[in-house]
Amino acid sequence: MQRTFKIIHRYLITPKQTGNFIIGPVQVDLPGGSRALQAQLQVIKSQNDSEAQQLSQLLYAEIASTHSNPYVYEPFDLTLKLYIREGIQIDNSISILGGLPEQGIDGDPDWKRVHQEQQVIEGHIYTITTLKTTFQTITAGTFTFEPNVQLNLIVPRQNRRSYGFNDPFFGDFFGRQEHRPVKLECNKLTLPVRPVPQKNCPPTYTGAVGQFEFQASISPTQLKTGEPITLTSHIKGIGNLDKITPPILATNTAYKIYQPRIIPSAETRTLQFEQIIIPQSAELTQIPAIHFSYFNTQDESFHTLTAGPFAIELSPGDQARLLTSKTSLSDPTLRTLDYDIIHLKPQPKRWKNPYTLETLYSRKSLIWISTPLLLWIATFLWIRILHRRQNDSAYQRRSQAWPEASRSLKEAQKALNENNLTAANEALYQAITTYFGHRLNRPPGEVTCTRIIQAFNQEQVVLTELIKAIEHNRYSPSTPPQETIQMQIKTTRSLLQKCERTRL
């Protein structure tokens, strides 16, 4: 009895262009040998076919902009609408593969679906999906937008064996549908971008484009010389906030300023800066005004916003008064010590026989005889040192310089081991300011890099680089690497040990 078997393999081929094509060859191994099978395929355009419809009439895209001629750094919105005729099934996957400018654009676009509706166009119902994104250019010129939008069509598979279920759920579950990628035709959008004009540009302009509000404040307003003042500025509005640099405060010999840094803000579209100011003179009565300039794209002109000046009340620092060379005896806060308590040696329980003349020449006798004298001299020196520590504030601070600096260096190393880079850099800064404040007998506000170098000129280069690096790390928005702080801790310890051996 003979039996006949037939095995059919079906392939779904989608032509993408017209022309003559050869399908195969496909190698088939049979009991009688192998055979190579191939077929010819001719693809032609659809003409005079009422059922054939152009794909561009079923699915297409349109792109538009809210600005027809924006400025550099001016944010503008792009709207991409996808038109899908009723009856066409797609999945939720939408891909934009190129077709956008690659040069002169700030960052990558972030397309978001914002709306979906149905609309009748030329007698057909379309589902319109709207996507939006915000663009911002960093150069002037002409930019062309023609995005390549790709969707996945859901089409039924033909000539599949029936599984006996008419429910669409089972049909899709057993693979009776497939996803086919389709590229949508889209119009071309050309936008000329203008540069910011240089005419009437104020000197305080740093590149802000848009519409902004500016406010600034200081805290505290009543303080002592050498104590820090925090200047906080707020910039709020619509524009290139990520490109705005901090407003510049005018320099003055009456105060010292540090580099501003960005601080987080809970409000949207708001930029906050924080800058540290240290008064150097008690005669300073106000912090000068600070200015922020921007280019307004609505009226196409420059605007300058001003905050301040800020009034302050300064009083001399406490340490400056206590560390003067001559102190007043009438000052009620000072206590004068006339004498100190000296404990007497207790009386012995029994007296020994006096030494003979011969025993006085022995080494042991000389040691016993000289011991009271040495103890008296040591006691006298100890009392002098004790009086000096109590009355000489400069000596007190000199003796405290290295122990306090060493303690701060240990805290910096501990914070660095815990990967707390901010605390490590702050402790390193405290070690520098504490040590040289005690060594130079100066309040914190008067300890400057110039005075440190004048006192320790043999380490001028290393001191200058180290102090600038630590101050930059302390007020910079970014945190230095862990290896950099470790090297700074090692350099600071070695440098302070050298300064400890230097006599002023």
C-alpha cells in the first residue's frame, strides 16, 4: 500500500519596489536526490484598480511648529500628527527614525503623546494621534525637519490552518495576526533660526533668551566682620534656563566673594544660585546691586533686571578684640590672676640620718641632691607656661593650631572613607582655616591667602595651589573625584607639618 504525503511551506513576501525579482533558490533534500526550487516575481504599480489604495492615503504624518522664525536658544514646540484611517489596525509602538537635524540642536528630542481624537477628512474617518516635543538650537541657520515615522500594522495571516475557535482572542493567541512595519510619509518643515542681535546688548548679558523674572536677597543682614553672607538669586521664566550663567557681583576690597553655585529648587522653571560673601572691613554698609540681563523674544529687545543694593550692619569680630596685644584691666570680662596655688611637699613620717661627707662625692648622692633643684626649676617653668597660656592669647592659639588641624584632617579622612566627598572637602577646608587662623592670630575673616603666603613664603607655590583648589571644590557645583580629595588631604598634612616647624 502506497501513501502520499504533501508538506506545504508558505512564505509571506511584501514587495517594497517595482521590478522583476527571482525568489530563491530553495534547496530541498528528497529521497531521490536534492532539488533547487525558485520562482519569478514581477511587481508593478497598481493602476485602474478601485480596490487598491495608496498607503499614503491611509496613513500619513504632518509636522508643524509654534514658531516660524525663532532665535538661537529660544525654545519652540514641534507638533507631529499621525493620521490613521478607520479600519487600519496598528499597535502602540511609534518610532521616529531620523529625519531630524543632528547638528546645532541642544540635546535629543523627547516626544510625548498629548492628544488623540477622531476627525472626518474628505469623507473618511481618521484617528489623529498628536505628539509634541520642545526644540532649542545653539546655532543660527536653517533647520529642516522631516521625521521618518514608523508604525507597526496589524494584518491577518492568510491560508492558516483553523484551530476551531472563532473568538478573536484565540486567533491572535495562536498567531493568526502579524505585525508589519510601515514608514509614514511626512511633510518637510524648514525653520530659519535667527541669531541674537548685538546692537544695544548690555555688558551684563550672558546669553539668556526668553522671558524671565529676577529676585535676589542676602542673609544675614546683621553680623560681625569675617562672618559669611549668603547671596541667593532666583531666575524664573520661560527660556534657556539650562544655559544661564550666574549674575556677576562687582568685586570690592571691602569684601571677599566666592564662586556661585547652583542649588536645587522646588519650583518649576526656576533657577537658583547661591554665592558666599565675607566682609573684610567693618566700614562696609551695603552689598552692591546685582544685575541680570536677557533678550526678550516677544518684543525683540534686551531687558536688564536689578536687585539691591542690600544694606548690612557690621560689628567688629569677637576674636579681633580678644587677640589684641594690649588688654584693658578695666574690662569686666577679663579676670586677673595674682598668684597660683602651689602644693607643698608633705612632711616625712621619720627623718633619716644626714649624709656624711664621703657620701656626698658619690654619683648617687649628686643625683639625690640635684633632684630637688631640678624639680624646682621644672615647677617654675611649668608655672610660667601655665601663666602664659592663661594670659597670652597668641600663645594659646599657637598651641591649639596643630591639634585642631589634625583633628579636622582625621574627620576629612573618615568622611572620605564613607564616600561623603562634600563633608570631606568641608573638613579639609576647616583644617586650613583653623590652623592658619591660630598661627597668624587672626579672626576667620582676616585669614587670606595673601597673608598666609607672606608668613610662610618658603611654601608659597604649594600653599597657593592648595588653597585655591580647596576653595574651588567647596563652592563648585560639581564634586571632585575621591582620589583628588585623598591627595589634597595628604598634601595638607605634609604642608602643615612643615609650617609647624616654621617660626614666625
